[in-house]
Amino acid sequence: MSETIEFQAEARQLLQLMIHSIYSDKDVFLRELISNGSDALDKLRLASYQDKDLEVDTSDLRIELEQDAEARTLTVRDNGIGMTRDEVVELIGTIAKSGTAEMLAQLREAQDGNAEDLIGQFGIGFYSSFMVADRVEMVTRKAGTGEGVHWESTGEGTYTLEPVEDAPQGTAITLHLKPEDAEDSLHDYAKPETVRRIVKRYSDFITWPIRLITGEDGDTEPINSRKALWARPKAEVTDEELTEFYRHVSHDWQEPLETMRLSGEGTFEYQGLLFLPSHAPMDLFMREARRGVQLYVKRVFVMDDCEALVPEYLRFVKGVVDAADLSLNVSREILQQDRQIQAIRKRLVRKVLQTVAALQENEPEKYATFWTELGRAFKEGLLTDPDNQQAILAASSFPSTHSPDGTTTLKAYKERMPEGQESIYYLTGATRASIENSPHIEAFRAKGFEVLLLTDQVDEVWTDAVSEFDGTPMASIAKGDVDLGGEEDKPEGFDDLLTWMGTELADDVKEVRLSTRLTSSPACLVGDPGDLSPTLEKMYRAMGQ
Ligand code: ADP
Ligand code: MG
């Protein structure tokens, strides 16, 4: 019994983009299919460790590529975990990635060139098959189940599903190649040399065997070298290999901003290969945002998204940690308590903070990219990671009255502090313009005191948790009686007026007092230290609290 099902609306739109191929480098479809095959093999091996009764064959796990020059097909086959019928509908028929709707909205507005960039940031995985194929078939059987399913689509709105009696374990994807690519011998995907070249370029580090079927009688040729990058000496690994590995683990299509290596010997043995991305992941500020570090145990994949290894504010860090002395059966809950994992996490955080600090010091352009894309998440650590608060502050940067654009580090701020200034001053608000026009700032300007202008929502939160930087107090100029050293000049004779105003305004303010902080404005509102800032108050109100 065959059934025809419609793709989810978002999926339909992305497929249209693939069919009309706005992405210039079509070769990447093979990287995506191999990456999925590799994930499926990782999952199967892990499932077989965790469930000894699972009826699966793990004796020769591999990815196979088979071409038919006459029929013009390319098949990518794995004997991994496979999918049930419902999983196919869920995983292939819809796009579950958070941020999809936003991305599609941006795509509708984008020019052709920008559209490619957006797709690059999003990554379209399996759908990239439709860049090179006008019809795609898939046969898959979930490990441990009896019946398989056949899926087929031209990418135009619908797909068909049909049960298959004797499907082999895993997933086979057959691409019916578009005729136009046959004319371009470099991109003729029915030719062995084309797939050899692409695998070498994009998938060489995949640790599972990738084999090309070369003869009628099923002869195969291994076409990848299977080196676990994180276990190889740094000098042996090229930048291209690192980039492709990054793309595999991060499901991102762009280049990483920075690569970091971790290793530990002795009591806890581990290796790590980590990356800072060059752009903010789509889901960075969504509730379900995932952390990007995979856990391996002695080269065996154990889990994606290992939250025990990475604090939330560094959720954009991608990569792999391979630990030597853990059980493969370890659960997420147990990991949180594991001393080895805690030690690695500490090291990982330190490494990331050092790396950001080094970018700040030596590579201003890269640092600027990091800060624009990821700074807002990074600053959450000022609140949530008190142990590293000072290091996070040092590696952060902020707009200030010192210059109309650009940012300053706190170290540079301190170096500019004039005689008589005792604190680092800041003011939070919705926009730079609104802060700069605030009456609070006048007296500071007049004195030549620099003020940090903090406009991110997260600034409202961490500023309450941070009291000093490197021995210098940090003070909001909107709170309390910030001492500008002008007490002795306070004019007298205003007591009656202040008492009268205090009574008249009793419902709205706590106290009316004379201030030395204003120069041209007659009055301003200040909060007590410990009070919510006006922006935070607005945020809470908007949330109904
Ligand atoms: P991503 O890999 O980024 O999740 P894809 O579009 O490449 O996105 O794949 C979507 C999902 O379909 C995968 O997450 C996986 O669950 C499932 N999938 C794709 N290919 C395979 C495969 N060969 N074996 C098992 N599951 C697969
Ligand atoms: Mg994928």
C-alpha cells in the first residue's frame, strides 16, 4: 500500500530552493549524505552497546557508494541505525530545526547572493540531494525492527511511502542524477573520479570506512583515510581538514572562526578538538538551544549536545571531547556528577576564555566577529559563572562615551581613567542614543569621566552580579548617590521645596533630593542600588511579572 504525503510548508519552500539550486557548490550534497550515514553508524554502535538484546549486525559497519553510469544514479548506503516509517515522516518530511521560520522569512527578502549565505548558515542536510537529483529514493529499516520503508520524491510538494518486506539494515539513498551535470565531467556524479575527489575533500576524516563499489561483482575500494582528527598531532592536520570536520560536527556550512585543542594526561586522559563558530547559531537565544560538544569514549561516539561538558553561556562552542575512562553506558544525569567530566569542563571553559582573550589581544578583526555574533551569550557567564567572572569581564568589550563607534575593554577604560575617578561607570538602556541623551550622564561628561553604554538585554542582568573589575568598583550612574566629589558645592535653602515635592510625589518616588550630577537638565530619576533598572522593569512587566 503506497501513500502520498505532503511536505510541511517550510520543507516545501526549502526544497524549492534546492531544486532551483541557489547554492553554487553542489558537491556538498555528498558530504551531507555521508555525514548522515556516519551519524547513523555512531548511533547504531552506541545502541548495540547499550542494549545487548538489540538484534543488529555490527560486524562490518560502513558507508558504501554505488554508481550506475547508464541509469545515471548514485546510491549512498549505510548499515546504521535506520529510521521507522514515522521517523521518516518526522525527520525527512518536516524541518524541526528551530529558527527555520525566521530563516525563511529572511530568505524571502534576500537577494540571490545573500540567500546563499543564509542557506550556508542554516545547512540543509538531506535536502541538498535535490541540487543534483531530480528524483530521490530512500529505503530504510530501523535497527531491531522487521519491516522497512521505501520513500520517494521529486521534491515537488509531496513524497510517497511504501512498506518494504526485506529491507537491509540501515538506509540507502538513491539519487537519479540531473542530466545537465553529465556534461560537466568534474561534476558528473556517476563517475568514480568525481566521488573520489569529493570524499577526499570533504569526508576524509570520517572514522567509518567509506567504500566505492567498483565492479559488477561488488568489488570495493576504500576512499577515505579514516583518521580521527582530534587524535592526530596538530602539525599533521590541515586547515581544510579542520574546516570539514567542523562542518560535520556542527552541521554548519561555514568556516569556523577559531580552532582549539585540549588534552589531558595522567589521572584523567582526554583529548578535545573544539571550535568557535564564525556566526551565531540560529537557535542561540531559543529555549531549546543545544550545546554543540559531542562526547566520545576512546573513539566511540557516546552523545551529542553534552551539556555536562559545557556551561550554557558557551553553548555556541562546537566540537568533540574524547575521554578515556568512562563507561559507554553513562547517562546524562551521571555525567553531571562525574569527576572526570567536571575536570574536563573546567579545562574546556578555561581554554575558551583564554582563546577569546588571545583573539582580543592579537586578532582584533576575529575578535570583533566573535563579539558581534556571540558576545551577548558570552556575557551571560558574568552572572552564571562567578568563578570565571573576572576572566569573562576581561575578555568582554563594551561601547562607551570614549568613542562614537567601536568598543572598549575594561583594561583600556581603566588606563584612561583621570585622577579622581574611582569607579568604572556604566548606564544601561535600550539604545545608545537614548542612553547618551539621558540626563544622568551630563555631570560625568562634564567631569571627563567615561561611561559604558550598555544596550543588550543581558546587560541589565549581569551588572547586578558584578561589583568590580580588577580591584576597581563598577557603578551604575542611574543608581544611588554616585559620588562625584561635589558635595561641598551643594546649594542651601532648598529644604522647603524638597519637602513639598516629596509630599506631592509620594506615590511615585521614594525620596526627592538635591543632586550634583545634573548640569543642564532640571531633574532626573535615579534608582536605589539593588532596585531593578527601568529596562529590566519593562522586561519583567512585558513578561507579566
Ligand atoms: P541534520 O543531519 O542536520 O539533522 P539532515 O537533513 O541531514 O539534518 O537529516 C535530518 C535527520 O534525518 C537526521 O537528523 C537523522 O535523524 C535523519 N537521517 C538522515 N539521514 C539518515 C540516515 N542515513 N540514517 C538514519 N537517519 C537519517
Ligand atoms: Mg545531516
